[in-house]
Amino acid sequence: MLKSLGVRDFAVLAEAEVRFQPGLSVFTGETGAGKSLLIEALGFLFGERGSADWIRAGAERLEVRGVFDQGDFPESLRKAFNLTGPEAVLLRELDRSGRTRATLGGRPVPAAALREAGERMADFHGQHEHQTLLKPALQMELLDGFGGHDGLRAKAAAAFAERSRLKAELAALAMSEEERLRRVDLCRFQVDEIDGLAPRPGEDEELEAELPRLKNAARLIALAEEACERLERQEGSAGETLSRAAKAAAEIARLDGSLSDAAQALERSLVDMREAAARLSDYRARIEERPERLDEVLTRLDRLAKLRKKYGPSLADVLAFRDKAAAELRALETREETEEDLQAALEKAEKKLSALCEELHEARMKTAKRLAERAASELKDLGMPGARFSVSVEMEEGAFSASGADQVEFLIAPNPGEPLKSLRAIASGGEISRVMLALKTVLAREDRVRLLVFDEVDSGVGGATARAVGRKLFEIARSRQVLCVTHLPQVACFAAGHHEVTKRTAHGRTAAQVERLEGERRLEALARMLGGPKVTEAGRRHAQELLESI
């Protein structure tokens, strides 16, 4: 799915280009060499927040470029950005002011679309993510993801929101008249202020993408005109010269076929040049200096920024605030609906919510049994043959929330004869890592995400367990593309692509390099991982045995 990842001026990664193939790809190297930076770069490409501290000293911006199979992008993005052909190029930049710019297929793309692509296309498991497995909220998310409970959860969330709305309306009726009038004025002001500007989700990001073209219109026009002149319009242009050269080469090829390749190459270059000239001419025809539009965009951005500052970090949050204020305003202004009517509606809403929570509870109970069985089987493969795994689902009547009325907790007995305990009671980070990998393995078979990214998922394990982890990643990679940062040779030996990250100093600057290892160089790298910086014959034999035992 991910064909290549290019990084420029990203911390110690001055410039790197990594080409991938299906299956398992690993990154190895000394601690601090920059392996995890590649994972951070990929996350940034998929819409994660960036930091200007990432930019390499002396550079004005960093750049991350990914080449993907275009068919793996969500259909909504393929249509919106007119993605055609076998590949799609996703590019994102970050400058020192903290401003980001992204393009998909050469067209500007807002950060929200990047995040949508990331959520649909890739699943990241960071160095410390296994610790988040201790949080009940994530345990519930994993259980519901495995059981496909999204529809039920959405119904329960809608019912909970309706119940909350009715409770708020009842509370509004209970307040004093003076307080009610104050709330009416405030809510009306908030709704009118937001409606007066009528923002759209992502509008600010679209305007930010448009701004550079407006600010630099004169320069862009001049450059486009100069390019068109030099390519085709002026006497002695590149097009005229290239055309003559192509004709001469074609005549040579007619007389001497040994030069046919060169003649064809010139002909292709002439076609490419004319296409480029046509695109530049079309671009020049479309672009114009629009100072009034520039003022309009700057003013609009300033007003949107003030709205975001008052009502939410994003325009989507602003609109959600507006809807909430409008609902409260309606409740405050509508006095015809009596308290008895509202109370009856609330009781009906609570019955509906209770029924949905009960249905969701039953579904979770069934799913918990299947997930526990599957996870225990995976743990057996990961060097925990005697482990028992269970998913506790307890419903507290009346304890409603947007996710139902359940408390979900993962329980484990790592060794035979031990009682089931909460994951929080497990002291071993290696055991928690294996539980997370087991769950990722189970969920990967149900999920449509094609790219799985693991940053040191093998933390805290070694020996036979490390080999079991490597084999498990290898098995997942039969149906998914898997990227993994690892320090363990028992994991690296399973990779279809082995990439080594090293730091080198030249001309007083340190830079990280990424190289794909094959043959003898890969053997030596595995030997160093096994026995230290000095490669011995014993280490080489051991490395060869690892590779041959796959």
C-alpha cells in the first residue's frame, strides 16, 4: 500500500527515501539513530500535529512525501481529489512559523482530510501505546471494534444525547425568570454571532491553502509568463530548439537505426515540454492579481480565528457550540411545552436509552467471549501458553453514558494456577506488550486497515518470546503491510525488507541515513544485533541460522 516514504530536513533526517514492498518491513539501528522519526514522519503525513522543533537546523521547512496505491484511499478522497492512475502522492510540509501545507495528487488538502485518510488507511502502535491498554475506555473501544458494535453505539449515543437535551430543557424551565431572560440574551447573541459569519468545517484550512497564491499572484504570473516565453513563444525558445534537435535526430535514426533510442527520447521530451507549456499557459490564464480577494480572505481568516478563540479550537467545535446554544435557546423561549410534557418525554427517552444499553450489553457479552478465546490463542503463540484471558462486561443500571451503561475491563492470569486480575496488576511491560500485540493480531483480521505500524512493540521481551513476536508480525504481514521499529534480531530476521538507520557526521553536521540491507550486509547487521559492534564468526553463524529457520 505504501510504496515509498520520502523525508527531508526532519530533525537528523536530512534527506531519506525508503521504498517498501508488501509484507513486513523493519527498521533497525542504534538507540537515537532516528528510527522512530520515520514513524513520526508517517504520522505527520497522516495529519498528526507537527512541531517546528522537528525542522533541521538551517532549514526553513521540513517535507514528508508518501507514494501510495491510489485505490487504498477512501472513496470520498479519491473522488474529491480526482485521483486516477495506479499511484497517489501525498505531500505535507511544515515551516518554522508552525504552518503546514499538504497536497494530495498535486491539489491542496486540509488537515481534516489527512486525518480521515490516516484513520482509514493506517493503524499506529507507538512505543508506549501498550500502556494505554490499561485504560478502560480503550478496552471498550477494542471490544466494540472487534464485535462491530458501531451501529448500536451510535444509537445509544443518540438516545443519550436526546435524554440530555430533555433534562437540560427541564432544568431551563426550573430557573428563575430573570435568570432565564439572561440566558436567552446570551444564547441568542452566541447563535447570531456564529450565524452571522456562517463558517463551514475546514473553511479556515481551505483559505490558508488559497492565501499563498493570492499573496504571490504577481510573482506567479511573472514566472508563468517567463516560462511560457522561454519554452515556446520567443525566438530561439527551448521548444524551437528541441523541435529542431528532434527532427535532426529522427533523420539520423532513419539513416542509422542505432540512434533510434535517442530520437525517441527527444520526441518524448518534446511532447512533455509542449504539455508542460500548455499547462503553464492554462495556469497563467487562470491566475490573476486579486487584491480585493486577498483582503477578503485575510479579513475572513481573522474573523474565523476570533470565533475559534471564543467557541472552540476548530470550526467544527464552533458549529457544535452553536447547535448546543440554539437548542438551549429554543428550550428557554418555548414556554408552551409544559414541565409535565417534558417529564413524559424524558421518561420515554430513558426507557429507549435503557433498552439500547441492554441490547448493547448483550452484544458485548457475546463478543467478550469470542475476543477472550481468540486473544488467549494468540498469547499462546506469543510465549504465554498457560495464560488465561477474559473480558469483564458489567452493566450498572442507570449509569448511562454515550457509550452505554457498561464497565469493560480486560483480565489476565499470565501463569497457570493464578487468578484472573486486571491488566493494571501486571508488572511486566513485556507481558502487556504481548497482550497488545495479541489483540492487534485478532483485530487486524477483522479490520480493513491495510497498513499497520509498530514502534518497538517487542519492548521488554527477548529470546524465544522475541522470536514468537517476530513470527506473529510475519503472519500479520501475510494479509497486511507491516512496518516495525525493532532492536531484536529475532524479529528483524522475519522481514521482507530490512532497513538500517545510522548516524554519520560529515562537514561538521550529523545526519541519519536509511539503507536497505540485503545479502551479506543484512547478515552482518543481524550479527551485530546479536553480539555487539564486533562481528564474530559465531555471531554470523547464529544470524545465518536465524534467517534459515524462517
